Amino acid sequence: MSEDILLRTVRLSKHFTVGDHEVKALQDVSVEVRRGECHAVVGESGSGKSTLANIVLGIYPATFGEVIFDGKPLRQDRDRSLRRRIQLVQQNPLSALNARRRIGASVRLPLDVHDIGPRSGRDARVRELLEEVGLDPEMARRTPASLSGGQRQRVAIARALAADPDLIVLDEPTSALDVLVQARVLNLLDRLRRERGLTYIFITHDLAVVRALADRISVFVHGEKVETGSTEEIFSAPKAGFTRELIGSVPVASEEEDALRRAIRAGA
């Protein structure tokens, strides 16, 4: 396998039993995610994109096939060091963060779980992480309910960064935010990826976000991958019928996408 490939799925399938029926959530999916790229996984609800993410995160076991991470098989019962290297930023940070735990304690949690750095320096590290995502370190004393949606998502990103990961799975991380806040979070994610050499798997249905942030795209339909290519290739010359329909259903430049692009170019 090329050294440029950080994560690869090989003929990956996931079947669930629902009552008397077997549901094939993923079927024979092979995807390659290159080091340092933002790889978007796009599809309608039920397309299998979240199932793929959950297998990569170790939440679900695969029914068939395998996941290769950094050249080695990645199983569900992985050790702590592997779990540290793959982190998640969820769609709704308010539900992802413990409402009773102060922000500083939430960001510090990965440092304690993975025993990163000396204990005496972990509170200082928390403050550094909050500053890195554009938050006042004094917010460490506050609770999630006292923060805005954009601030909570920055906290969730800081918590993921605390583990010093190689790969971050981003599950619709900006879908609950308004356009201006969305642009700020996307700019933050792009900057962090460049500065830290991170790799992203970006789960989304929002093609404006994909066009703004992703390097490559995999399109899923009914549990199958129907197309993969660079963002430019997918938008300029989609091959699969579903991809053409998906792109064709989106205005070339809606007012919302124009606003998002302007905000990103301005470094909002």
C-alpha cells in the first residue's frame, strides 16, 4: 500500500438484523483516504456514510472486509493507542459534551485517559488547546450551556485535538450552525489540518461545505460507493447517475453558498 494512504477499507460490508430482516447498511465498499487530505463522504440519509464512520471509529464491527490504518489491520477491539489516533467531532456538540462537566474538564479528559503529558501541566495544556481553536482560556471554567453553538463546536474540536490524533472523523460538524459561524468553523478546521498535518473524513450532505473544504469525495448510495474522485472532478464531470442528480439538484451558486464562500475567503 502506498505510504500516502493513511486509511483504506477493503471490500467492507456491514449487515444488521432488524426483526426477521437483514439490512445491508454497507456492501463491498473500498475507500482510500490519503494522508493530510479532507475526504468527504457524501450521500442521502441511509446511504451508509455514518456506518462507515462508526466502523472506522470502532463503534461497529465489520461483517465482512477490513480496515487498514497506517499499514496495519484496524479491528474493533483496538488498543488505547489506536483509539487515541482516531478522534471524532460530532454533529451536535451540546449532546457530545457532558452538561455537568466544565469545559476545561471536558478538554482535559483525553489527556487523562491517554496519559498525555505530566499531570501538573495538563491544565496549562487545556488553556493552550482552547487558544488554538480561538477561544478565551477563561472559558475552561464555564459549562456547555453557557456557550454559543459555534463555541461549543470549537470546544469539541479542542477535545479531539487533545489526543494528538492523526485522523479526525467529522460527522456533519457545521450543519447546526448559521452560515457565518459555519464559515468560521470551516476556516478553523482547514487551518488546523494544514498546521497539524491532520487527515479528515468529513461526513456530510452539504455540497456547499464539500466544495469549500474537501480535497476528494466518495459518493454513497444505498450502502454502496458509486464514485470517488477529486472535488474538481466530481463537480465538473460526475460519472455516476446519482452523483449527477445530486449535483444537479443544487444551484450553481445559491445565495447561501455565495455567503459561505465570501465568508471563507474573508477568513471569517
